[in-house]
Amino acid sequence: MHPDDNFLARAVELARIGSETGEGGPFGAVIVHDGTIIAEGWNRVVAAGDPTAHAEIGAIRTACQALGRFHLDGCTLYASSEPCPMCLSAAYWARISRIVFANSRTEAAAIGFCDDELYDELGRHFSSRSIAMEHRPLPGADAPLRRWHDDPAHIPY
């Protein structure tokens, strides 16, 4: 048995638990640091009434609290299925070192969780996306950006 298999099996078990309780789709996630599970999550979109309440997002939030930091370098995210674009982006923002998943996005798409359109959207220029987007420069809008950048006490992330 591969060392990742136990953690991955736990993510799959969380997917089963969460979906059987009716809290959301069949997705679970575990975050491991130094060989120990520090966070778990399952999809809670339905229960929370929140489209961002994915397993990976919940696990990332819990892991950050557990470690007391907003970067999760040195951590591995184990997911029952390949992370969607939102969760993958969150993993990058969190600086997770590694992702291991059991089901591919093709397998998730086969049961109705297809992210292909979203992946396509993200590659388009904002003016060509299905949600109307408009760039409207506003005088002074960049002041908070410049102020933060110029503040020697800012915390980069």
C-alpha cells in the first residue's frame, strides 16, 4: 500500500459521509502536515446555502487556523476528486505543496459535475466571458493599491 492511500481513503470516506447526510455533493478533502491530518472537510454547498462551501475550501480554512498561518507550504491536500477551478486556485493561493486526488474531473463530469465550461471561461479575455464584465477605470481607485504597496509594514502574500 502506498503511503498516500490512507489519507486519500479518508478523503473518499468524507465524501461518502457528507453526501449521505445530504449536506452537498460527493466530495471530501484532507490536509496533511508532517504526516498528520490537520484538517478535513466535505462538500457543504446545500447545507450552507453557499456555492463556495466545497470540501477543499473548508479544509484549507481549517488547516490555516490549525497552523496559525495563511500559507500551507509543506502540506498535502488529499481530495476525493480532482479539485475544481475554485478549489485549485485556493490551493495555489494557500501555497499547498502537493495535491493528490482519487477521481479525475472526467469521472466527476460523468455524474454531472462538469467544470469544462469554467476552465474555458477562465482562459478567455474578461470581455469575452459569459458573465458580463466591464473595466471602468476610476480616478483614485489605485490609491489603496499604492498605499498598501508603499507601506513598509504590509504583509505580502
